Amino acid sequence: MTTTTITDEQHRLLLLCALRHEGETLDWKLLARVAQRPGGLDELYRGRVPERSKAAVKAEELLGATLGSLQDEEERVAAETEAAERTGARLVTVLDDDYPANLRLIPDLPPFLWVRGSLEDRDARSVAVVGTREVSEGGRRRAARMARGLVEHSVVVTSGLARGVDTAAHTATLDAGGRTVAVIGTGIAAPMYPAENGSLAARIVAEGGAVVSQFWPTSGPARWTFPRRNVTMSGLTQGTVVIEASRTSGAKMQARTASEHGKRAFLLRSLVDAQPWAAKMLEEGRATVVDELSDVLEGLAGAEQMRKAGEQRQQLALAIL
């Protein structure tokens, strides 16, 4: 088990994430945007938010009411960090050079990630393979076939470690000798959800992949955590392939989020034929239909291209702020 070393700057960021006053917390997306600019963290600790928005006004009010005493926040951060350390997880924040390049391209990026396993530069050439938990046998086969094809072309396969399509994608990737990243909807130190995928999570880490969480380490599952996880999964990848999903599925939401992020939304032909929401996305020009693997591979950028794009986006954001 590794020991997590938290830098002073990371610690200060976590304290801001832990701030609470009269039931209100800071907008973490706002924190992430501001903290990654030079001097941004110091500005926040002065109670100033160099952004013009309703969220910024609200944040300044909360900072003014809470920065005088951070004892409760210190205790929260210490407890959460200790819980993460017991799992061997390490912290990566927007302040760090190894924060994923793809995530810097979206406006709703998380301020921190807890990671079991390791993040790698090649993760920038990644595609999410997602879909329903109640997958059909045909959907399971299509998910596995897609994952194996991506592995053959050196693409990192990302998914959400849920039942159904996610499990099939992660498992097929590992069986093919590829790298897979699991983005979970709970804290890194919380009981695995679903419980039966605990062994799969351990296998992902043992075989060179990563399990990633954007939540406080002890956070359990909640209705809001999985949609937020899907946003981050979209951000971590160049595109999202939806294998099988109903109109109420989180995978549908992730496809729409990918389109909004400027990423690629890939919908299998069988999905488009079966689901009106998928056909509508295609008609609107917000998605690409997938008849064969090349439909996904075409247009994927290399990891170095994505790293440079992330740096350029960060520089542009700093100029705007």
C-alpha cells in the first residue's frame, strides 16, 4: 500500500472544498476553474473570486463567512485523507501537472481526483464504453467486442464499473491485455458499489489500470453522484460509445454531455434503430452512428495532441479570467 503525501497547496484546496456555512458549500466547478490559474488559490483565500457570475458572488459571500476559522474543515480533510491512505489511493488536483489533460478541456471539471492505480499520459487517447446495467446478452457481446477492438488500436477503455455494459467493457479490456480506467460514483474508500465488482476493481488496479473517484473518499452512493460521475467520465475521454441504453439511462445523459463538451458521442446502429432518443441525437447532428470500429477510431487524436489542447484551453481560460 502506498502512502499519500498531500502538499500544502493540495491541502489548501481540499479545505476550500470542505467549506460549509448554513448548509451551503462552494461550487466545486468554480473552485477548480479559479484554483488552476496562477495565484488563483491565494485569491480565494483572500475571499476574492476573479470571475463574474452568480456563483462567484455566492462564493465570495461564503468565503467571507467561513475563512476566519477552518477547524471543522481541517478535521474533515484529515479524516478523509486518512481514509484514502488506507486504500492506497493518491490525490491528484487541478494544481498538479499530472491532472488529466482531457479534463482540462471541460468547464465543469472536478477540483480533485482520488486514484487507485496510476494515471498515465496515454489515458488522453481514451474512449468511454457505457450503457445500461440491465444489458441484453447481445449488448454484452457488443460491449466486449468494442472494448477488444479499441485495445487492438492502443485506445484506453474507460467505463463506470457498474453492472452490465460497464462490467463487460472493463472485463473484455483486461482479458485482451489492454488498459482500462474505472470512474466510480462513490468515494475511493467507501464500500464498492455494486459490491460484486470489488474483485473487478482490484483486478483493474493489479493489471495496470486505475480506479478514479472525484468525491470525498468516504462518500457513499447517492442519486446525484452517478450523473456527476458521468460528466467527469465524458471529460476524461475523447468520446463516449453508448452500447445499449434506454431514454432514462445515465449513458444517454453521458452521450449528451459528451456532445456539449465538444467530445464525440458514438451510438451503435442497433441503439439508433431501437431508441428514439438516439435517433434524435443523430438527426440533430450531435452524434455519430457506429456500424464498425473504424467509425470510432476515425478522428481520435493522439495523447500528445490532447495534452497540448489541454494546455491551450487552460491558457485561454486564464486569459479570460
